Amino acid sequence: MPFFLCLVAITFVPSAFAIDDVQWGDIFVPDTQRTITDGGPGAPILIQAENDTLSGNAVIDQVTVHVYSTADPTGIDLILTEDVSDSGFFTNNHLVFLTSSSNKFQIGDTITITIEDKCTVPTHGNCNSALVETLPIAFGATIKSDSALGGISLSLIETGANTGLFTTKVKLTSGPTVQVASPGISELHVSSGDAIRITDSVTGSRTNGYILPISGGNGALVVSIASPGAFVTYGSVLPPSSLNVITDGLPGRGGGGLVSPSLVVDIVASIASSGGLCSSCTPPTLGVDRSGKRMVENGFSYNGNPVDVELFYTPYPLIKTHVGDMNNAEVKIYEESGIDNIKHISLAFGLGENQVLDDSRASIEIDREFGKNFTVSTIDPKRTLDSIRIETRPERCSESSIQQCLVVSIYHKFRAPLDFNMVATEIWDFKENSWQNYFNHGVEIDGQSINPPEQYIGIDRGHQVTITEISKNRAIDEKGNLWIFDKEWHKEIVMPEKTDRESTAHGFNRESRQFSNMVIEQQSIAEKKMDELTHGKQINKSNTSNSFSPVINYISRSEDLELQQRIQSEQRRANEWLLNRYFLSAMRESS
């Protein structure tokens, strides 16, 4: 029987999706690109997978996918959860993109937020090269987490005069969110697996962070514009679903903006802006450089209590000293161009909450011209400081370093206590690069002031009076009257001691108790008469007080040059008016 071999071409038509499928975004409408700052609060990244074999089994299942990028080839596993309809579709929207692996933190870490601003908004930013300026909340930054979506708004303080770098610190805590003004440390409530987001309040530029440990349901992936690919795989699905990572296109602040990466534990990363960079812009440091590398160990010490200095704010135990005791503050300074290029050192005492170094009224200023010795001066209007001298010596910056630092020992005494305790330093080099550091709790001074009492000149009921402080809120004048300070000085009225003197031909003496009784009796008669006249209606008493009106730079009328010039000007005007009114009029009439 003949044998026939029949070859039939059979075409297999694949279904729209394989049993296992995974995509960036919706599985039916995949994402092809996301920005480098996506993910986290307000911009979730969606990953969706399908597994038909798990559909309709009356169980809400979970599957695991693997995400990685060209910048982070190791990547992480991420758990996707099936929807409640048991449809075999699985979703996760808790992945966040990071620009650096250093943007991963533990609960309890303190992070530094940095904005570079070269006076983008007039009056806000680095607009005055002679001042350390502040970015208020409206021109600062915001930070929020998955656990604290309301977040907090932050003000930032410039790191030194004319640096253009503004910083503030936030502690990541499991406790409640607490907002305080810089240089204080705010607190943001976070939980493990949270994404955090910082946003520039002016430009909207942003950066992300992540709270470790990675939990499976939440995750963070490092991505890069230079290597823009991100990928997700699931089971045997090949090839992986790919995503193009692009810039968010949000501007900086005139060559600045949020320094990227901005989230670094107690350090500021290298400036990643197109402007404001130079080859010699590194300021001197007592601790770490801008990349976070520790350059100096035990960079600050007060009366033998050293500490490793952080970038901007350093926790420091409260050191107590006494009026009249000799104290020694030591700063150990690293300057990349050599210790001979350190130009200026400020050591400021008595700062309170929300105050900066320039607010101090007890600071020691150490300066030198290039190639010369240091000289010492003070900003000390209340004469708080005394017996100041300095000693300098070169010293290795740390036991493991061969770099040389300059150690400056600043010996000093206090003549009076200060109201607050925080201490601040500022260091300049000859290229005007500067940096400030703050130490809290700081230094507390016990004891009574050994300064002469303060005197104030003012006007009391039209007469000039000089009062002399006898304690913080009490003073006496030349006649022995007591003055009390409560927002302003008020004279205390002291009634003379009453006696039992008999009446004279002129009646009772005012110092007699009988006179007081007579006054009370007359007051009663007057009140009854007033009630009859007013029919019981209330009459408000006028409020009189013996208040003290301070006189600033008091001078007499005859010595007041501005007043005398005004008088002469008015006299000339009067003479001109008389001349025009009478003399010239008479001449016109006669002609």
C-alpha cells in the first residue's frame, strides 16, 4: 500500500500574554520611562505582574519579582500582592528611586539637607556677601515620609558668609514629627521601609531617601541618568521588562538648588550643580569635608572635653564654668592649602534657640594678615570677656593622618554670666572660604557679675533721670527711688510710714494715720455722690503709670546740630517771606 507523507504547516498563535508576565506600570499599558526622582510619597512607581495559574484559587497570593538597574546591577527582590478579586494580577507601588546608595538610612539617623542659592529670589539666598544669611520656610525646603505625609517645612542657614550653601538637619525618628527653626534639629516620624522625599520650596526640585531595612513589600533602587536602564524580571519571563530613567527637568536656583544627593547622614555631598564651582572653594574644617570624609579628630575642645566635629551642628555636653575662672577652648583646623592660609577664627558664646553666630554679644575674633602673626579682638558690648590670650601649634589632624592641622588654644575668663549656652565657631581662609559650626548644649557660666552696674539715662515726668542696676531687673535713681524692669522700667511708689501725730492748726499731717482715715471717709462720701450723679453707671478710670522713657544718645537742644540747622532753615524761610511780603511789595507800590 502506498505510503504518503503529508506535511502540514501548523501555525501557533500566542495569547496576548503569557502565563507569567511582568511590566513597569500597568500590565496592559506599560511605562516606558520614569524620572530619576520618582517613587515614594506623591509619585509611586507601579510594577504589575500576571500569573494565570494563581487566578481563582480563593487565595490572595503574593509573587516575587526582581528589580535592578545598570547603576545597581545587584538590585533587590520585591513582593507583589494579588488584587482582592483573585484575578491573578499582582501589584506593588512601594518602590523608590535613589540617586545614591548613601540615601539609605536607619531610624535614629540625622540627615543634612543642603540648598545652593546664589540669590535666586531677591533678598533671599546669598544676596549679601558680608553676612551669613537664612532661607526662611517659604524659600526653604519640605520633607515628608510615607508615615508622615503632611511632612514639615524647613528654614536653612548659610554655612558661612558668601558660601551660597544653606543647610538644616532633620532627625529620622519613630516618635512624633517635631518642627523647629534652624539651626535646631527638626524630627520626622518614619517607619522601616518608608520612602522620604525632600522638595525645594522655590523650584520644586526633589530627591529621595529610604528607611532601612528593606522589607520585601517596600524597596529602593539606585538609578542614574548616566546609565539610565532599570529592569524587572519575574519567574521565567524573558527578556526582562525595561524602563528608561530620565531627568525630572526641574531647575536649580541659578546654578544651585538642592544639592544632589542631598540626603547624607551628617554630611553634605559634593555640589552637583553647573555653577558656583571652583578649584579652590573648599573651606577650612574642624571635622569633615563636604564629601563626609573625616579630616580632623577631636576638632573642638572646651576645658579638656574634646569632640569629633560634624558638618554643621555637633551635640556637645553642657560644660559649666565660673565667673573669674580661666578657660581654654581649642580648635583644630584643617586647611587644604596649608595652615599658613588660615585667616580668621571666631569663637562665639551665649547663643540661644534660633540664633546664629552674628547674634552673639560675647565673641573672640582672631585675625591675621598673610605672613604675619594672629591678632585678637572681641565683640563684647557687655564686657563679658576678660584675660584673653591665644597659643598656636601645628599638630597631626588625627592619629592615622599625616596631614597637618593648626591647633589654636583660646584662653579666656568670663566677667559675667550669659543668658544662653550654645557656642559657635567660624573659620576663614585667605580665599574667603568659610564655615560655621554650632555646639549645643555648650557652656554655662555660674556666679555673679564682677562688672560695674549698668546705668541708663531716661526721662521721668519731663526730667532727666539716671538709674543704676542693683540686680537683673531692679535699679535705683539718684534720689534712691526703686525702679523695676518689666518690658520697660517703672518707678515703684513707696508710701511713707504712718504715725499717730495729733492734728495741728493746719489739720492732719499726711503722715498721720488719722489723715489716712479722713481720706477713706472722704472717698466714701465722693463715691456716694458720684453714684447719685451717674445713676450707677460705670466710669473707666484713666490709667496712669510712672514709666521710664529711655533716652538714646541724649543731647541738649543747643548741641543738637540737626535741630539747629532746621531752626536756621526756618529762620531763612521766615526772612524771605517777610522780605517778599513787605519790603518788595512796598517797592513795587512806590514804583
